[in-house]
Amino acid sequence: MRRLKNIISSVSAPAVLAAVVMVSACGREDDTRPPEWDYISAAVFQPNCATASCHSRATAAAGLDFSDADRGYTSLTGLWIWIVDPNAMGPGCRPHNGTDICERGDRPLVTPYVPSQSRLVNSLRARGSSRMPPDRPLTEADIALVERWILNGAFREPALVRARRDGGAADAADGTADADAGVGPANDAQGGG
Amino acid sequence: MRKVEANVNCLGMALRFGLSLLMALVAVVATSRVAHAYAQWQFSSGTVRCNQCHYAPAGGGLLRGYGRDANGEELSTFEGDGSFLHGAVALPSWLALGADIRGAFVAHNAQDPNGTKLAVFPMQFDLLGRVALPFDISFQASAGIRGRVRDDSQEIPTQNYQPITASWLVSREHFFMWQPAAVGPYVRLGRFFAPYGLRMAEHILYVRRDLGFNQLMESYNLSAGAVYDAWELHVTGFLPDFARHIGSDEGGVAALFERRILNDHGSIGLQGKYGNGPGIERTMAGVVGKLHMPSLRTMLLAEANLVHQELSVVGGSNQFVGAAGFASFPTRGLVLTVLGERNHQDIAIKGTAWNAGTVLLGWFPYPHFEVAAMGRLQFPEGQDTTQTFLFQIHYFL
């Protein structure tokens, strides 16, 4: 009996492993994941970028912190820098090392509606820029998901929440909220850009 | 005006140079390896419990006298004295000390337009200590230099809306433990990794990196369990790292039960973890197995995990993270480990997986010394292959 239990024990682990791997090998071709920042932050940025020595809250390399959705979104869209400005005056300016510097908005890492002009995408694709993440590139599907989010406007809030807030809950419920909230303006922006 | 443009151009060049340097350094740091445990030694060295060699109940960190003796007499190619300072100083029984020092060379090719990154760098400098206190209580801690190669204030001198909480000093572990004997129940309180999985030394392996056990991501825990020759159980309640804010913001509970099988030639384990953080719930369950075949001087290793994450706003997804392979011991002091790994970020969607193959060759020539080489290929689906070669020299006191 004990021997039988041992045999079952020794066989069951590889069997479970094989079954799980087979399940993992399946999946649908079309990517139905939501192109929303909350999802992208949790599924893509936090595990791949917020590592201890890189864009964790403790290190925030290059000022970028992807440890949670709010901090990550601010990192991608709300950075500011000090620049030299000879006409410095007013709030946000101060002397520094014999010259005057002012606080100005940096070029954000995402350009809403235009993935191809977003520095984030160029880094993820190593397109004229060093690759990010440097240790392990994202999968093509993950990069495409980020691009879809940018194409939809790179909003912080999910389309459903925006639609509800804007009184479009009915549209959101039947699946049109995303198109209403994102794709239309994206086309305008690309056409004008 | 021209002066201003020149300054701005100069600033841009400096930023580009700085960023390139940063990326190279990040690649280096991100591929480093830090001492955790040598899961390969279980069973293959005649031990069934990790805490036969380590003070920690689930292994890793400071070595007991048994572990030091094993390093001196059985695990190294040439025999010597594995005890503290090679036996030059005899410590009292209530005190244990140690240190881990690592240096490494890495070549990393992530199909970057700037080419393969090469670097030589200090990987680790940690001091370790354990003090036995009355009532079967002990305190154990590590203190060391953080594995990074830049000063944050130089890195981001002008914008800092996100305060940096890190410093050069790190303490990966610090905990109190009640444990009357190495075999039996224990309670542990402090910072350490919740016992889970194969617990390999290489934090870059997907079963560590993608399950919340990456470098410096130890959580604050209250852990209780029991360790016997036939089985061990670890149940851990964990909270996020509130001091340094590295790793997930989730708090929850993790459990690992491992039973030795086949006359102590192998083990099978069941594990689970539940974490709840702002806007996210993560539940994982998995199996761990080891099988040592003495006649082949080889041990099979495998771990498989299913992870369900539920986001409060956008719904849920299921992830698979696993590793399987073998460790071979061709001659005394030499360990060859070959692992295949898979991290399928959403198993409902094709093309969202990373696969990897890793070959590790570790040589323990003489007590306290280790020389290791690692070759690793990673295959992100839809992207080019990433190649990594790492060579490291490790000395422990």
C-alpha cells in the first residue's frame, strides 16, 4: 500500500505539470484583454518593470515608478524637469549654478492616440532607442496591447468608468464605450498630426 | 540665446549618454544572481530537510555547523575547513556569523540597437548574523550593500516628485524565530521570503521573478510551521515591505506543504498563496516536485503554478508559471543544472508567454568558494531571442 502511494505520488506531480503546461499552450488567437491602464499596469508593467533595481518605488530609475497604477501613469504622463531659461521669472523658476532654471513639463513618454510617436513604444520595440525592459523584452502581444491603450487615448480610467461618469453607461454596457471614448478622438489626432 | 540652445543640447546629450549608461547598468543588475538557497543539494547531499544545513526553517541564508561541515568535507572538490573564517576563530554556540561576497561578469544581448551589453560588477556584499536568545528564541539578520551601481541623486537630480526611499544599505532578512529544535514546530516573525516553490538561488528564474519572489522583494511575515524528516509545513501571513516599498503592495497568506517520498529520494509539495492589494486580488496554487536518482547522479526538479488575478475594475486573468529540468552531479563539487521555464501571462490568449532555457554550471572547488557560469536564452513570443551569459565568483565567510 505504501509503495502504491509512493508510485502515485511520484507520477502525479509530472502528470499535473504536463496537464497544466498543455492548458497553458492553448489559448485564443485574438487578444481580448482590456487595453486599459489598470490592467496593463498590473499585468505588464508591475511584473516586468517595477523590479528592485529598476522602476520600483524604492529606486524609480530615471524618475519612473511603475509599482502601482497611479504612480505608473504619472511616470508616463506627468514628468517634469528643470530647464535653463534666460528669461526666468515667476513661480517655478530659481537660480542654479549661476544661471536661471525653470520647472517645465517634460515630453511625456506616451503621446495619446499616437503609439508610433510615443517614446514608451519606441523603447519597448528598441526602435531608435535602447530596449526596455533590458533584461527581458515584452511579448509582441503585450506591446500591441500597450499600443492599443495609447491609440484609445492613453486614459487613466477604464472606458467603463469614464462612460458611467459621462452618463454613457448604456453605451458602455453594450460594448461601444471604448470606441466612443477613444478611437474617434484618436483618428482626429492622427489626422491632424 | 545660442548659449541656451547649447546648454539644452548639451543637456540632451548628457541625458542620452546617461540613459544609455543607465540601461546598460540596469541590464546588468537585472540579470544578477543573489544568494538564496541551493535547492539542488536537497536529497543529493544526503539531506532531506533544507534546515539541516541552514538555520532558516525553509532554507537559505546563514549556514549551521552541519552545512559548513558538508561544504568543507563533501560538497567541495578539495576538502578544507568550511567553518567561520576557515576555523581561525571559534565562535560561541549562541553566535553565528557569515558573509556573502560575489563579483560577476555579464554579457547580455536583448537585440538592442546599441549591441550586446558587457559589464564586470560587484554583485553582492552581505554580512549575516544570528544570536541565540533565551526561551529557544533567536534573532537573525543580514546587512549589506545594495546591488546597484549608481546614486539616485545623480540619476534624477532635477525631478523627484516621487521620493526615493531606498538607500545603499539593505537588509534582505531580519527576523525573530522561536524554534526549540531543528526538527519540530517553529514561529518566525520579520522580513524574509514566505516559503514557496523550489526556492532556487537565481532570482531571475520565472518561478521566482514572476511570482513575487524577485530580488529584494522579501515581505514582512508572521510564519508558523513544522519541519520533520518526513514532511514540512509552512504557513505565512505576509504584509508588503512598508519600509522600502519594493515588491507588491499585497498582503495575504501563503502555505507550502512538502512530503518526502520514495524513501527520501524525492519530495512532492503543494502550495498556495493569496494576496490582496489596492484594486487587485491574486490567488495562486501550485505543485513542486523533486526526484533524486543516485545511480544517475541526477535530480529532477519541477514546479508549476496557476495564478488568478482579479482586478476590481477590468476583470480577471489566469497565468501559468512553471519550471522543469534536472540537476546533475558528475563529480564532487560540480553541479550542472538545466531548466526549461514558461511564464504564460494570460493562458486564454496566445502569444503572451515567455519561454526560457537555462544552463547553470556551479563549481565548488574549495570550502567557501564557488565559481559559476550561466547561459540563458529567453524567447518572448513574437520577439527576438534574448541571450545572457553570466560568470560569477562567490566567496562566503
